Amino acid sequence: MAELLYRVGRFAARRHWTVLGLWLLALLVGLGTFLGFSGPVSSAITIPGTPTSAVAAQLAKDFPDASGGAGSLALTTTDGTPFTAAQKAGVTRLLQQVDTVSGVRGTTDPFATQAQLDRGAAQLAEGRTQLDQGRAALAQGEQKLAEQQRQLDQQRAAATAAGAPASATARLDAAQTQLDTARKELEAQRATLQAKGAALADGAQVAELASGFRFVSEDGSAAIAPVSFDLPTNEVPTGTKTAIETLVARAGIDGVAVYPSQDISQTVPSVLGPGEVAGVLVAALVLVLMLGTLVGAALPLASALLGVGVATLAAMSFSGLVDFQSVTPVLGVMLGLAVGIDYSLFILNRHRTQLRHGMGLHESIGLANGTSGNAVVFAGATVMVALLALNITGIPFLGLMGTVGAAAVLVAIVVATTFTPAVLSLVGMRILRRRERARLLAAAGGAKARVGEGESSTAGHHAAPAPVRPMRTGRAVVTLLAGVAVLAVVALPALQMRLGLPDGSSQPRETAAYKAYTLQADRFGDGYNGPLLVVADLPRPVAQDALTAEQAAVGRAIRDTGDVVAVVPIGASRARDALAFQVIPKGGPNSESTATLVQSLRDLHPQATDGGRVTLGVAGNASANIDVSQKLSDALPLYLVLVVGLSLLILLLVFRSLLVPLTATLGFVLSLLASFGGLTAIFQLGWLSSVFGVHDPGPILSFLPIIETGILFGLAMDYQLFLVSGMREAWTHGAPARVAVQRGVLAGRAVVTAAAIIMTSVFAGFIFSHDATIKPIGFGLAFGVLLDAFVVRLMLVPALMHLLGGAAWWLPRWLDRVLPDVDVEGARLEREHPLPDAEPSPDDDPDAVAAAAPGRG
């Protein structure tokens, strides 16, 4: 690989305009395919095969009217007074317009519906009064009938005692027949009243279960207008939601504010905002300070931006064929910018070093590409493998995110090893500072003069390494203990980590989604932001006249589970073997009480009116979020084991040691747990929340731990490779173990420090994104890189390597014979292409020497 990259670098240096033209063509092709084939992206996150999706499928089959997605419009008067008749009419007109939007199944007028509910309550009360009156009349009739029977019995006894004729007895028999007929009528009335009483009791029970559900607030100043869609929420076209938002914006109802809920007003995060630009500017400043030239600083930025452009356009070209989450391309941009800058910097830095030693321009470009470029390919491959491994989780959107991220890293590798050499050839010696060019030109002239006098030239040879002192053992012990203690303390909040998905409360305060969420929570209750759909599968079909009783029985069992505000029957399936309910929980969609309620309902088996057992299924956005978070949480341990095992194997191949991979992996786990602790402390517990713009702390983004594990693993291996490879090189060249450690640190700390600062800056730029999904991802990656680079790689690893001494490089002989020799740094290539004298090689740029003059560039 090193020899191949050497040749690629030489080719790109000689044919720089061809290479640049090909990259421009790739960018234009990507733009064309993007414009021609890209499709919409969604902010909704779903996973097939969850309990929620199974219930959703049943809803689509048995309850088609309840199967589509749903959102709402939260309405409130601006002065806090009840809605006026004119304002209600304006809301009704708006809802009629929303009804006409393609993809909208229908809307519910909150005022008409609330009035209907109030009339139903009044009718129920009237029914109770009529039932009581009927029972009273029945009691009076029975009492009167009993009195008449007593009198008739007395008359019959008197007639019998007096020996009355048969005609008198016949009259008494006729009277008895009339009384018997009246008694039967009263018994029929009693049966009717009992039936009405039972039905009224069942209806009253159902009404009482649903009494906590309202469309208009008690004071009449706020309302909720549900909007139902033909398709599930995550499949509703963006155009449908945009059309609704447009109608709301144009409604202009005097004195009324209308806020679409998050299910309607979901926004796609911007790829590059002010924070992201600021992160890139910080990276540019670091490059200028490190390299000392604007040309040198611009090259890694140009490489990264080119790679991001090509990768993003190419990935989004498939968004018309594959369902893309809105965060997917943003993650690609994050990774593309960060690794694109670093990978180009590694090659550029090696090239500058070689030029300062007098190597010819094209030869230096080729050798830098074959050595540092080889390390870049290897490091990038580890990141790609970790990202592609996300596909083993069996979670489609997560696998797609990993694939897109890996593609962005691949493009960054190809750009670094082709575009960077081409531009380095184009800028020539101006990649060096002026004084470096002047010194190099003077040294070349002096070397020629000495060669002319018979002396040999040494300008192009490596100087003997300067003597270094190893770290003191006491300092190594203190550094190790202090570093581990700091990471352990920072990681402690991770013990309280809860996973979830963003709801309206996590959106920026100025957005409609946040205002709708808070309005519903404040005026109606937190549970209105995350209603549950519960389907009850009955043991056998129920008769039509027994339907209300069955709804009441199941509804009571649901309510008695606890943390329930209202249980509202939606209807029954056509075969009447399943019932559907809307359940309003006490807590919000991300609260622990709601998660407990969902699990309790799924475990609950209420008793039907016929004594059979009922099975409950739960769906809805809150339930879906719980299922997604649970499945991701279950996948994390397997993925972590895979990544850790991969880490040990890769480092074993690279460093040919047992303890070095173990220490590197343990350091990665420590930094990962510490980054989880920082995430939990800020985004869930609310520590320093105002600094990072977290106004409503909540659960950690459910897929963030697994995504961060993959990305940080790859980046940690990058820094481990560039730092410890210098230690191994010094060790294999005969330096004492502890001296080799110090030499490796001195050789690699500058580039690792610069690369880490750049990567942290790029990731940190996304912390201030307006999107609640992007913000924690940016923080987690920035904080993780910061801890891993500066605490683990530059502090703990050198200290531990010092304490291990020569044992760090121990490897059993049999294993040494079995393992392939992975020449990551291209040492063999260096031996085959040694640094030449200061003379430029014949096929180098003829202007190279002239360009080295201090007045040029």
C-alpha cells in the first residue's frame, strides 16, 4: 500500500491540473445527481419490528380511521381571555383550510367537539335524573298496586265469609286479572329501568374515565385542534407539513396565537450554521499558527470542504430511494470536515519536514503520501470499519448513518491522498515559511560550494536524534493515578443516563414546536404531548349492546394502572373483537412515569366481562420513542464488545505487542465513559445547561452512545497510531524503552495536539446548532476527542508505557511468527527512498529552487 500511495502521490504531483480537474468534475456530477434524484428527509426516527410497529399495523387493519399519524395545532388567546365568537369562527375557517391539504385526513374543531362533550355530560346528568324519576314512579306504582291487592284480598275474604254469589266472585276475579296485568307492566318497566340503569352506569363509567380529556381549557383561553394524516407521522411528506405551516402563518386570527406541534413543524437541521462556521474558523487559526503560512493553512481546509461537498452531494442523491433521517447528512459533514482537515494535515506536515531536510519537491510529495498517507489510509479504515459495524445492530436508520459516515471518511481519505499532493505540487516551496525557504536555499548553496571543494554533502540526511531524558517514575505514577481519577469522576453521572428521543421541549424556545409543547403542558397537562394508543384484543367478539360495558371494564383496568389522566374509547373493530383507546398519561413523552406506564400496560391482562383475559398493545409517538430507545440500548453492549475486540486486534497487528493494545483500549473505554458522563451531566441533569443552551434537560439522545462509540473509537486509534508508532520506531532502533516513550511523545505531540484541537473545534461548532439532535452529538464528540487526545493519549498512555518499560513490547514468539507485518508508517518505503542531498531531483518542478527564494510567495 505504501508503494502504491507513493506512486499515486508522484502522479498527482506531476499531473496536478488533471487531478484537480477530475475532482471538479466529481463535484459537478454530485451536484447534478443531487438535483436530479434527491428526495425529502425526515426528523422522525422509527425501527421496524418493535411492539409499537406491530400495534400500528393492527390499527391500520382494524381501525383505519386511527391508523394514520397525528399532530395538533395549539391555540391560545394572546390576552388570556376566553375565545370570542369571532375568534372561534377564525379558527374554524383555518381548520377547514387545513382539511383541504393533500395528505391530511381531517381536523377536529376543538370548540364544537368540546361543546359536544359538554352536551354529552349534560345529557348523562339528565339521563340520571330521568332514571331516578322513573325509579321513583315505579316505586309509587308498586306501592299503589300493593295497596290495591291488599284491598282486593280483604274484599275476597269478606265475600267468601258472607257466602257471596258466583257473580260477586267473578267481579273479584276480573279485578285480580287487572292487578296481575298491571303488575306485569310494572315488572317490564323495572326490567327496562334496570337495563337503562346498567347502560347509563356503563356510559357514566366511560364518561368518568374520559372526563380528564379536554379540547378547550377550563378557562376557555386555550385549545387543541388535532390534525390527522393519511400516513404514519414519519411518512407524512414534508410538503404536507409545510403547507399546514403556511396556512397557519397566513391565518391572521386577531388576538389568537397558533402553534403547530413538533409532528407538524419538524425542521431539518442546517448543514452549516454560524456555530459550524466558527468551528472551521478556529481550525483555520490553529492551522495558521502551526504552519505559519496562509497557503499551508488553506490546503487542509480546501481538502476537507471538497471532500464534504462530494460526499454529501453523493449521499443525498440516494435520499429519493432510501429514507434519510435529517441528522444523517449532518453527521457526514461533521466527520468529513474533522477527518478531512486532519488527514490532509498529516501528509502536509510530513511533506514540510522532508522539504526542510532538502528533499526534492515531487519526491517529497510521493514519500509523504506513501508514509503519512499510508497511516492516513489505515487510520481512516479503522474509523470506517467502526461506522460500518453499526449495520450489525439490525437498526436500519443507524446502519444508514454509519454507512454515510463511512462514505464521508472514505472520500476524505481519497481527497487527502490525491487532491492534497496535487495542490502541494501546485504551490511548490511556498508551503514553507519564508525564513525556512531562505535557510534551505542558503544551505543548498553552501552544500554545492563544499562539494565543489571536495567535501561530501550532508544537507539531506537526518541529523542524529537529540538526547532526551525519560519521564521520572514518580511523575508517571502521579500522572496515571490523577488522570484515571479525573476520568472516573467525570464519568460518574453516566450511571444515571436515560435514553430517549427529542420532544418539543428540547426544541429552541423561539420555535413553534416548543411553544406548542409548553402551551399544552401548562394548560392541559404534560401527557397531552405524548398520548398513547392502546388496543385491547378481546378473548371473543362482544355483542353490540354489551360494547359499552366492555369498554368500561377494560378502561377501568387501564386507569387503575396509575399515572393516567384520561382513558378515551376510540371505537371497536368491525368484528368487535378489539377495542381502541386513547390514553393520556400524567407525564410527558420522555418521563420515567410514561415509560413505566407503557411497560405496565403491555404486561396487563384485564378481565373481560365474560371472564376471559384481554391482551393490550400500546402505540403512539411516546411508545415508539420508548421502543426505539430500548432497542438501541440493547444493541449498545454488543456493539461495544465488537469495537473493543476490533481495537485489540488492530493494535496487535500494528504494534506487535500484547500490552500496548490493552492499554490503548482501556484508555478508549475510560474516555468514552467520561464523555458519557459529561453528556449526562449537561443534557440530562442540567449542569452548566445555560452555557450550552440546554433550557429543558431531558434524556440523552437514544442513538448517541452507540454512534459516539464508533466514531470516538476510530479517532482514538488515529491518535494512538500517530503517537505510539513513534515510540515503537525509537524502540526498534535501539533506544531504551523509557527513552523511546519520550521520543515518541516529542515526535508526535505537536501534530496530535493540533489535530485534536482542530477536530474538537469542528465538532464543538455543532454544539450551538438550533437542532436538539445535532447539539448533543456535537458536544459528545468534541468532549470525547478532547478527553481522549489530551488526557488519555498525551498523559495516561505515556505514563503507563513508561511504567511498563520494555514489557510493553513483549510478544510471544509463536504469535510474532503468525502475525503479518503491517508497515503502517511506510518504513520500508523510507528505506527504499532515502532522503537525497539538497539537490532537487531531475523530474521535480524546475521552479522549485527559484521559488525557495525569500522574496517569492
